[in-house]
Amino acid sequence: MEIRLLEPEDASTYRKLRLEALLNSPEAFLTSYEEAESQTEEDYRVKLQSDGVYNFGAFEGDTLIGMVALVPETKEKINHRSNVFAMYVTPASRGKGIGKKLMQSAIEYAKSLGGVEQISISVVTQNTKAKSMYYALGFVPFGTHKKAVKFGDGFLDEEYMVMVL
């Protein structure tokens, strides 16, 4: 298994995994499947070229099996912070430490940027496996947003976490 930054050439496989994630775990993402499906491979290629957004992929051979995005803040007063989004590992690859390795890659990359002092992440409160992994990595909760995500006919709460580097 290899973890690396995704390149524009990975757009097709990244789009495919992103759509899979939104179908398999719609409650875990703020983007809907329909919103993502309307984006073309070229849209994803552009996204993977964006300055200040670092998308990591876990590969088994040529197959993308996991992903996570690191997005540092750019405004002067908050550029000591970075955020993690879009964490996903395919169901067949879960339980093998791939999510942890992806997160560790994002954390180490944030440290290498210089000036980043903390990393934030949010997770729906029902996702106990993800929360356990984030706690084990050193994230601590700092708040809960009630009814943060409208999902179907109901709402989901999100727990906000931070890791001080």
C-alpha cells in the first residue's frame, strides 16, 4: 500500500472513489452524491491542481482505496490552523489501519508546511469508529454542533475536534 499526494492524472480514479464514498457513507459528507456526480473528470482534475488543498490517496497497486484532504487556512489571523476533510476508506479495506496512515500523512504534511499549529476535523457524532481513530491520533473534542447536517427527514450532530501540534 502506498500513500501519496494525488495528482491531476488521478482525477478519474479520485472522482470514482468520491462518488463511492458519497453513496456508501452519505451521512459522513457535506456534499451530496448528486452534487458530486454533476462534476466532470475535468472539474476533479482542476480540484487536484488547486493551491493550498492537499489531497492524499491510499493506493493498493493502481487502485485508490482511501482518501483525505488537508486544507490550511490562508487568512493571516488563522493561518496557524489547518482542516481535514473528506476522509474515506473503501469498506473492503477498512480495519487495516489505512485510515490512520492517511491521517498521519496529512498531519505530517501539515507540520512540514511551517506555521501550522493545530488541525481541526469534524465528524458526525454517530460515527464512533472514526471518532475513536481521531482520539487515538491525539484529536480532542471542543464542541458539538447540534443539527449540523440535514440528512433525509432528520438532522445529524457534528463533533468538532482539534489536534494541537
